[in-house]
Amino acid sequence: MSELIQKTSGDYVIKGVPSGFYGGVAGRVVNTSDYNGSRGAIRMIEKSILEKITGIDSRNIIMLEQVHGDSIIHVVSEPSEDQVAVAEADGLITALPGICLVIRTADCVPVFMYDPVEKVLGAVHSGWKGTLLDISGRCVNDIVRIYGSKPENMYAFILPSIGPEFYEVNNDVAKFFPDETEERDGKLFVNLWQRVEKSLKKEGIDESRIFNSGICNRKNCKEFYSHRNGDMGLNLNYAFIK
């Protein structure tokens, strides 16, 4: 399906990555949570799924209340309790090994950044609003500014999300992405992947270190949840420093 991720027992892991980094995505096959339940119950089931995949204690699996903004939370110590969400935000950064950062998506773009030299990990939730706000670029900038990383040492990974073949929008969204919008049969389609890649390159990450799975959730809806397919479930995109 993709050279970036490899299917295991149902989830997908990122392969060919720098030492010290581990990540992947638990999609439809592995994440069988009942999304009709309460918010807290759903989150704890999701954490349990990731705990089994990663071997990391649920307390150290960090999730956000994602709000389609550009706020980024820095995880500088292990949580003292098992929380369903640490904050309302759309980005996470940590330099702590064994802290699993999670981005929950149905169609929005999950992006992970990793510096193997300074051992710093970033993760963002980039829907069209987050992409417009350049949350990926902000995350790279924070890692460089606060943790002393050099962009040329960093890697970036764009995991399964809505692709340009299926991301149909109205002009109220398309007008913000003139260079990434294509008109087909009178309909407008936006390429969020392209905009995110541009942002990462603008911040100094070399094109050869930006890895895009190229997997569209909607096109591959048997493997991944997609809001545009009518799904309630979410893909659990995760990564941690070993």
C-alpha cells in the first residue's frame, strides 16, 4: 500500500525510520472502539489499544482535545495521572523517551517530526484550518527554537489522511489554498498534503527527509476511518522516542 508504513497484525507501523523513533497508526481493523459511548470511556479504550501495541503505560499515552487550532503543548514530565486529554490543543512536543504522542484523525492530516540528534519528537493535527494556520511549520519552529534542533537533522512523516482525489470542498475553503486547489468536473479539490510539505520545506526540513504515506483514508476506507465515508471512528496515529 505504501513504502512508508507496513501492516503488522492489523495496525500499521512506520518503517525505515531513524534510530530512536517508533510510530504508526491503528486504524479500523485494530481500533474497534464503540464510538457511541461516553468521551471518557472511548478515550480509555483507545489508550488500552495503544498500550497493547506500544507496551507503554496508559498514563504515558498523551492525547489532546483537538480543536482545529494551532496551539502546541510541550510535555516536559511524565503525567502524574491517567488523563483522557491533557489540554485543548492540536500539537504536542516532547524530548522524553517512553512518552507516546497521539493524534486522532478521521480525514485530517497527522504529521510527526523527529530529530534523532537532539532526540525531540513533535506531532500535529492538521485539518484545513490547522494547515492554513501552519501548525506543522509552527511545530518545527518550536523544536528548533526551544530544543536546539537543526532543521536539516529532522525528519517528517505524513500519515494516512484525506487525499487530493477525494478532498472536495466549497469555495469558502478553496479560496485559502489557491496553489493546492484543482477543479474537476466543476468541483473543487484541495491537496492538503502538498501544503503541509511546502510548510515543512520552508522551515528547513530537506525534501528527502519528508515522507508522505500517500494513503487516502477515504479511498482506503476498509483499512482506515474516514469522516467523508460516514465513519464515527478515529484512526489513532502515534509515535514515541524509544
